[in-house]
Amino acid sequence: MKLFHGSNIEIHVPDLSRSKPYKDFGQGFYLSDNYLQAEEMAMHKVDQLRRRIKISQRENNSIFLRDRKSPQLFEEVMIKQEQIQFLIEEMTREIIIYLMQDFGYDMDKAFEIFYNSDTFERLNNIQSGLYYQSSGYVYSFLKEELLTGKVG
């Protein structure tokens, strides 16, 4: 049986001291045989982090994170290329869904439009920092590009 854990980080050894004591079935390391369920949980954790953290400065691959409720430095994180690629791929998935919903494109057409856009090129430019923004924010650039022919 293959099991999945809904996390946005790689876990080599479960640490029960990090789990919350009042979960549905008590403190523990939760797994699922449903990949999509685990993926949804991982994305929920990414969304929670995006709402909580303000990215104030970046130099090379060093990102300085600050808690939105406090000006103090929360953490300095060295982001790995694989993590940046994960953020870009997840954002691409969400933007493709937006294109299908808003413009009625089928999946192939939505991918073609996004992959050939200036917005996608900017998203893949690490220096732009778009990869750590919300998918809705990046999608607003794409919509403007599609509707006006200009990138915002």
C-alpha cells in the first residue's frame, strides 16, 4: 500500500512532538492512501504560510520572511531550486484552471496560452519574485496581457 502525507516539505522521519495534540484522532502523523487528498492538504499549508508571512527582501536565493503581525525578522530561508520549481508548477496549475473557468478554454488551449505568455516568462524569471506571490496576483497580469496585449 502506498501512503501520502500532506506536507509542503520533505519529511524523512516523523516527529510527533511537532504534531498538534487536538487533531481529529489525537496527536499523530496523519497519512492517506488518497494522493489528491494529501496534495490538497499540502496546498492548504502553503496558502496558510502565504497569508501569514510577508516577504520583505531577497538576495540571490535568500529570502527574508517577516510575520505580518510583527516587524521582527521571522526567518531567513535559503530556498532550493526544487522548491521554487514546485511553487511555479503549482501556480501554473491554478492559473490554467482560472483560464479554463474565465475564458472557457479547454486544458490544451489554456496551457498553450499561458506557456506562450510574457507572464509565464516573468514567472520563470527567479529575479522577478513572482513565484512567491499568490496565483490570483500573477493571474491578474496574465488577464491584463490577454485583454490589452500589454504586460502589467
